[in-house]
Amino acid sequence: MMLRRLQEVFGAAFRWFVLGALGVLMFGCASSFPPAPTVAASPDYRYIIGPGDTVNIIVWRNPELSMTVPVRPDGMIAGPLIEDMPAMGKTPTALGRDMEKALGTFIRDPVVTIIVTVFKGNHSEQVRVVGEASKPQALPYSQNLTVLDVMIAVGGLTDFADGNAATLMRPGEGNQQYRVRLKDLMKRGDISANVDMKPGDVLIIPQSWF
């Protein structure tokens, strides 16, 4: 009986030791990444339309052709005179020029303006937050978006988050990973820990082991 009890105690201790070692190893890996650059936003960024967006199409001097339509899951939009027009992956300006070409078959010298009114964003440009955020989700990227903006949108950190071991993965830079100090930013108000986001970034927030 005593032997079994000792085995249980040592077994539990060993499990905690392994979990602790894994936590240290994970934190060590995260801390080995370089800190995320404070400034990363591109001044010439242009919004890319994605499925789920809603676009307002304004055809000058042709109100009967002007409309507000959703971008379908297949990336297409449809309306009078145009059954299927690819919209996904285009800027609003590029979509306007394509619609002018398509409508030119029916009306003379069409002038089209595209205004996005509901934003979801192209999948490749969305910012994703996974792990110990209160509301992990994908967010549309916007110019000058920062990690503070992202954390406010996802409701902050959970009680189990290891915020200072969080990493920022950048697919646009070959999946380069950076260290971000979310605990310092969100819990201690250290604005020096705030950094720019880029289109397609993935913010990974691990669980604390202690």
C-alpha cells in the first residue's frame, strides 16, 4: 500500500516536472524570437475586397444601375446587366474599372465608383488571433492597425494567457516569427510594447503553465 502511494506521489511529481519543463521550453522558444518591429505598416496599402464584404456600386448618371450588393462566398458580385463579376482580390478602384469595361457594352462611357461599406477582407489579408484571447477570431486588416487595436477587438487576454510569450507570425515574410509583449501592453499599460500589424499576420497567444 505504501509502495503504491509512493508511486502515485512520484508519478504526479514527474508529470508536473514534465509540464513545467515544456512550459519553460516553449517560453524559451518564444523569447528566442526577435521583438516585432514597432513600425511595419506600408504607406501605400490599398484595401483588397474579400468574400462577405458589401460594396456600394455607383454608376454616374445611371441610378437604375447603382446598387449595394454583397460579395458572394465565391468572390463574385451580380447586378443588372452583369450576372457574375469577380470582385475578390481586387481593390475598389480596380473593380470599378472592370465594371466600366463590362457596362461599356450596354451604355456609353460609364463611370463607376465602388465604395466598400461592410468589411471582411480577403482571406490572405485577414489578421488572425489564436490561443488565449477572450474571443479568438479573424479580423479585417486596416491601415495603421496595431496589436493594441487587435487585442481590444478580441476582448483582451484570458486569465490563463502567457501574454509576454506571445508570438506574431508573418506569412508575408516567409512565416517569420516575432516576440510581442502582450502582458506588458494590456496588463501594465506599457505602450512601448505596441507594434504595427501587417496584412495576413497571425497572433499566437500561449497558455501559462504557472
